[in-house]
Amino acid sequence: MSVGNEWAGPTAPPQAAHLSVRKIKKRFGGVEALRGIDFEVRRGEVMALVGDNGAGKSTLMKTIAGAIRADEGNFFLDGAEVDIATPHDATDLGIQIVYQDLALCENLDVSANLFLGHEPTRPGWNFLPRALRPLDDLAMEARAQDAVARLQVRTLQSIRSKVGGLSGGQRQAIAIARAVGAESTVVLLDEPTAALGVAQTKQVLDVVKRLRETNHAVVYISHNLRDIFEVSDRITVLRHGSNVAVYETADTNPDEIVVAMTRGFDGISDRVA
């Protein structure tokens, strides 16, 4: 359990955790965005990451994804220390992040978006530079179909549909499917249901639940506590760049989480993971 700036957890990542970060610090000029954060997530688990604006959620996610380099601290995968300095480092380690803007190409179809930047090429053309090799459209379509089927994106009529014609919920599902298709084990989701309607939100939450079933370690940032309580197994609360507490979702309630987010540990019960 954590209280204020002091983390009472283990000094080494527990065996059950797939991804662990220890004592992560990040400063932007005079602003200390992360003050020695400890965080972990297990395979087959959705760990929610909550806190008010400025709590450090996005900064922590970006350090894990390699978009921002931490000033201090350590990263572990299955107990082994790893270095995450760039997005390529994170990708090579099986860590994928889905940002709010999704970074999809609206003029391309679903299949092309799923493999954008790492499209399969036809065998026998390795003598050419990769950029000049013909694409293996059949392999790309089959693998795209498999990625979509794994997450059971039922409302998608065809992987040949142009992304520009899809709903917000479908686009979010495609962005998540792209992260899963990259042979990831960790998927970081930044406000995946923001600005979506009720039906589209349900669709995205169903996809998040499937990530648990595919044995991914899922980190889920959201300001919507209703969504948090629907999909998460545990909830990590940050405040002013520091750990507050980790809760088992089944053993807490929205009121308790709000108190933790706004007042730190004062007045919080001892029901923490």
C-alpha cells in the first residue's frame, strides 16, 4: 500500500507482475511530474490508472511507452530489468500504447491500418529494399481478420472498409486491434471512451475485456469511473505525481476512489491491495 510520497511495497518487482516500474521520476523544468512512482500490472489483468489532471497518469504512460525518458527509476518485465529509452525499445519489448488521437489513416482500409509501417511482403523479393517489395495482400488480409476476430469486433462489416467511414467506437477498436496484432503483451489505453456515445462506449469496453481474455497486461486511463468499475480488476490512484493507493476494484467504490484522488490518503479506509 502507498501513502503520500512513501511507497510501502516491495523493493523488487513481485513475481506475479508482468510489467513493473520502480521509483520512476520525471521533471519538466521546475515541475516534478513523477515523484518516485511505483506501478505494476499482471498478465490477464486490467489495471486502471486514475487521478485528477496533473496527477502524472499520462506522463507515466509515456515513460512506459518510451515517448518520454524517465530521469530516474527502473523498468521490469517478468522480473528482468529492461531499458526503455525510445518507442522502439517499448515496441521491441511488446509494449504498445493507444493514444486518444488513435493515429489512424482515414483514407486506408482497416487491413492497411492494422499493419501500417510493418506490412507483410511477398516471399522471394528479399533482394529488393523493403520499400520496393510488393505487399502480400492476402497474408495481410488473413492476419487482419484474425486480429479483429480475436477481439470480436462484431459491428465491423469488412476489414476492407475505409477507416474514414467507421464510427468512433469502431476506430478505437481498430486501434486496439493494431496494438494486439503487433505481438504485444502490454497494452496502454489513454482515455479510450472519451467523446464516445453510449453504444460506442460499450463496444470499446467489450474489446478491453477481451484483452484480459487474450492474456494481455492492460493499463487503462479514464476519468469515467463508471467505465473504470466495469472493466478493471485493480485501480492505482496517483496524486500530484505520487502514489496514493492500489485498490481491488471489487473491494472499493467510486466514492472511495474520489476521496483518494482529491484528498490523498486522508480518510481512506484500509481496503487496499
